[in-house]
Amino acid sequence: MKKFFILLKKEMKELLTPQMLAPLLIVILVFVFIGKVVGKEQAKMISSNNIAVLDQDNSTESAQVMDIFKQQKFNITQYQNKTPDEAVTLAKNENQKALIVIPAGFGSGVQNLEPQKLQVYTIMKNFSLSGIRISAPIQTALALVNESFSNDILAKKVTDANLAELKNPVASADTVVVGDHEANVSPAAISGFISSQTTFIPIVLFLVIVFASQLIVTSIATEKENKTLETLLSVPVSRNAIVSAKLIGAGLIALLTSAVYLFGMRYYVNGITGGAMTGGADTAIKSAAAQLGLVLSTTDYILLGISLFLGILVALSIALILGAFAEDVKSAQGIISPLMIMILVPYFLTMFLDISTLSPLLKWIVYIIPFSHPFLAAPNLMLGNIMPLIYGIVYMLAIFIIFVVLASKIFAHDRILTMRLSFKKKK
């Protein structure tokens, strides 16, 4: 056992190199930096919705429009005695985000129940998300303008009536059903809540599997290229111990990287979305989610962790076998392609499709790929589908054992020193 721990220490030492740690540190710093910068800029832009208004009507109704925009936190610069073209030029020079033109006759037209148009000039200086975000709050404010004017008109035409009921004679009451549970909540709200809780799992798992697999393949390729694998195989340690040390060492590194990626990505997305994707749901939605049983218990988190870790171990066992065929470090980058395909297929299918609605053949293909199960683990737990999760864990454990046995047999033979996949034509 002492020899095994010495071997494990050696593997960890080789994997935890400055070349590996430096990019990992850079990634977390970049995520934190982007999250902070973008979050600060988003807050700054929200507080500085600068728009210009060309009021060609100067009526009570046009003043009402501007009051509604001010209530929506818009900073308004009012133009007078300008043509629309002159106002657009001035707005661009003053770095206004938009120009709203209230035409002459707007107020009288509203009073006479004639449809009116407000011309909105959106001044786009770039095509980033922050550069075009002004459109949504303007449309929200315009909807409130319509609401205000329609309420005024209805109040004059119809007395002793509830305006909200008059304008919406038919309403819907949303009830979401999950298994045996029900809750009076919008399905969109619940869907957003679930997405906020599970979005990071497949992304982080994908990144960790790719990173750890490349790490272990490159490690074996380096040992073959530097001829240190021959020395390792000649030491008085069983080949099974060598395989186990490599897998456990890479697995521990994978856990470290998954924690780093999870922390970094949560910080990054939190800055971009203002916390909407990382716990920004209000109390009512959280309460409804709990009522529907969509909150993971401690046991659920343990099962989820087992599923994710087994997915990583399966990937590492496959990478260990693929690494045995690598001739050198250069070839190691391409030899991992089959594993990448096995990860990408379930990654995208489980992200965009409802697996239960697929054809039987395609469904079996998805379930045969071991990496589908950790991607489906969180949704299954949310829906109370424990048995599919258990079957997935057992299946991945079986696949892992098979590949470990296969890897042990490969490392037990000295032919591993000369094994390679070559696509070059023999002369």
C-alpha cells in the first residue's frame, strides 16, 4: 500500500505542474474579472438610460409620455424646434441611446381615439448585448404609455367599472403539475428557476471531462516520448496499481478543476445576469418550487455527486486506454477525438431535447453512451425519477470497471511501449 501511495504522489506531482496550474489560475481570474467588469457596466448602463425626446406637440398627452419614461428611470433630454433629421444628428453627437419623436397633433389624436405613432430612433453604435439592450426598456415604457392612455379613455367612456377587468375579460390561472405535486405558478417562472439551478452542471462537467482526459492522455504520451514509461513499468509495483494511481490522481485533479470552473462560471454569469441565474429567483418562486418538490435534498446531492464523479472516471478510463495508443504528445491531441464525440452527442441532445420523446432507437443510443447519465442526473432528481438515476450509476460503474480491466491488461503487456495509431501510409 505504501508503494501505491508513493506512485499516486508521483502521478499527482506530474499532473500538478506549473503548466497545468497557470492556465487554471488564469481561467478563474478571467471569469472573476469579466464577471466584475460586466456586472459593473450593466449596473452603470441601467442607471444611465439616456434618451432624447423631440416634442412637436407640446400637449398634456406628450408631457404624460415623458413622465412615464422618467418613472421608468430614463434620463430625458428634451429637444424643441428641431426637424427629426436635425434631432437624430444632435442625439448621435450627444451619445444618446435613442430618440423619440412625438408628432404634432398627437394629443388631439389620442383624445379623438385616432391611432397615433411615436417614431423611435434607436442609435446603435455596436452590436454587443449591452449595445442593443435599450430597445427592451423602451418597449416596456411604451406599453405603459398605452396602458395609461387606454385607462384614461375608458374611465371617461365607462363609469363604475373595473378597468382591469374591462380590458381583460378573460384571464388564465396557471397551475404547474410535477408528478403528484401542484403549485399555482407560471410555468415560465418554474422553467427559469430550474434552468438557474442546473445550467452549470452539464457545462462544468463537459469542461472538466475534456480537461482531465487531455491531461491523462498527454501524461501517458509524455512518458512514452521521454522513455520514462519503461522505467515505471519495471518498478516492483503491480500494473493494476499503476493504472489505479493514474486514474485516482487524474480524478482528484478533475475534482479540483470542477470546483474552480464552477466557482468561476457562477461568478461570471452572476455578473452578466445581475444574479438572475445564480439565486435571483424571488421568494414566491422558490416556495412554489419547494411545493412542487423541485428542491434537492442532501441525499439527492450525494447521488448527483456520485453520478458526476462516475462520469468523470469513465472518461478517464477511456482516456487512459486512448493514451496507450499515443505515439507522442503531438499525436495525443488528436487521439482523444472519439472521446470528445461521445461527450458532445449527449451534451447537446440532453440540453435541447426531451429524451423521453425520442424514437426508441435514438433513445437507446443516448442511454448507451455513459456520459448521458450524469447530464440527465439533475433533471431526474428534480422530477423524482430516482430509478433511472440509479440505473445510470450502476451502468457507469460497470463501464468503468470494464475499461479499467481493459486498461490493466494493456499496461500488463510490454507491447504498450510500442502501441500506436498511425494514419500514415506505409511505404
